Amino acid sequence: MFFLVSKILWLVIQPLSLIFLLILAGLLAGWRGWRRTGMTLSALALLVLGLLAFTTLGNLMIAPLEDRFTRPTSPPAEVGGIVVLGGGFGGVVSGARNIEELRESGDRFVEALRLARFYPEARIIVSGGVGNPFQDSESDAEIARRFYAGFGLPPERLILEGESRNTDENVAFSRGLLADMAGKPVLLITSAFHMPRAMGLFRQAGLEPVPWPVDYRSIPEPSFGLELAEPAFNINTASVAIKEWIGLFAYYLSHRIATPFPGP
């Protein structure tokens, strides 16, 4: 229930949906003769669009998330496993074309491949099912099977978990898979903005993986200003940040994580 409610709620409140609904409400208000209300709603939609698409506000929102955890200055000499959280493949396109189409978060799987060569004895655990209940999609775990096979990674090094639909289920379904790591450190690979929530969930499950953030979207210590060159990227960054902050708040309120903003 939590999974489905969260997905439906985000469909409504994500920035582009919110802008559309504000414009629609403004038009309806104007049609009903409520001119002042219609103008206010339209102006609010324009303000939200301007701030998120044409300023660095998205960077300001996502930077604290990305800077919360850093990679260890001295990586472990050996590790028992490398956990990769799903979200890096385009499941709809990959499944339809039988390819391995990487998305923005594809850094997760590329970095895991690099680390697999750096730690040749480590098992690679891919945790990722189908996170979008509204589209027919292939799981990240199944796509990862083909992806790593194409680079010659022995299949016996892979542990695939393709049932999880969100971060909470990533941890729940992969927790048992980490039991056979012989007491060695386990690396956790996910997007830097997603690492606080992921680490909070793993800690709640009694695990303490070594954070290995990837997929950065911001520069350190950004300042507020105009950013006119890439409005689509700007609004996407802001959307990602808003979704993650809401996710942290919801997970804390539902007692899935112990603190509202997990840190080192």
C-alpha cells in the first residue's frame, strides 16, 4: 500500500504536474469569472516554473543530499560484496528492444563494473525490480544480467534480486543476501542524492555498508542565481531533490529510518 500511495501522490505533486494543475485551475477560475483567483494561480504556476527551470534552485536543494556521504578516503583492502541499487536502466526501452539502455543513474552500474575488477573476489548484488507500476517494464536486475555478461563478468559473481520496487524493499529483499559475506565490508552504490535514505534504511535493518555515492547532479556549495542554458536539466534536478526530501520525511514519519536526515 505504501508503495502504490507514494507513486500516485508523486504523480500529482511533482513540479511539472503541479505547474499543469495550477494553470488548469487558473483557467477554470477565469472561466467561472473568478478573475483575481485565476490570475493568482497562473502567476503562481509561472513563479514555480521560473524558479525551478531557470535558476539554480535545484542545485541548492540537491547539494545537501549529495554532500551528506562521501566515499572513504582509504577504500577497504578487500570487500565481501558490492550492492548496487536499481534505478539506472531504462526498463521500458530495454525490455522492448532487448538492450541495456542506461539512464542518468546508470553510473551506479558502470561504477559497480569498475569496482568488480578492482575487487575480483567480491560478489555483485543487484537489487532492483520494476519501480513504475504504470508501465510494462523489465527489472533492473534482469537487464544487469545482460549488461555484465557483455563485459565478461562471470555469472557466478552476480546475485540478482528483481522483486523490490522501492528503496525500502531493496533493503528488505537484499538483507538476507548479505549474510554470506564472511564478515568483510560491503560497498553500497547508489546515487549521491539517494545515499542518506538508503543508508538510513540499511542501518535500521542492522547493517552498516560502506557508502559509495555516484551520479552527482550538483557542484559543491552552489549559490543561487539564474541558469538559462539548461531548463530541462534544471527542473529535473529540482524534481529529483524534492522527491528525495519528501521520501526522507515520509520514511522518517513511518519509522522506516531512525532520523530525518541520516548522516555519517
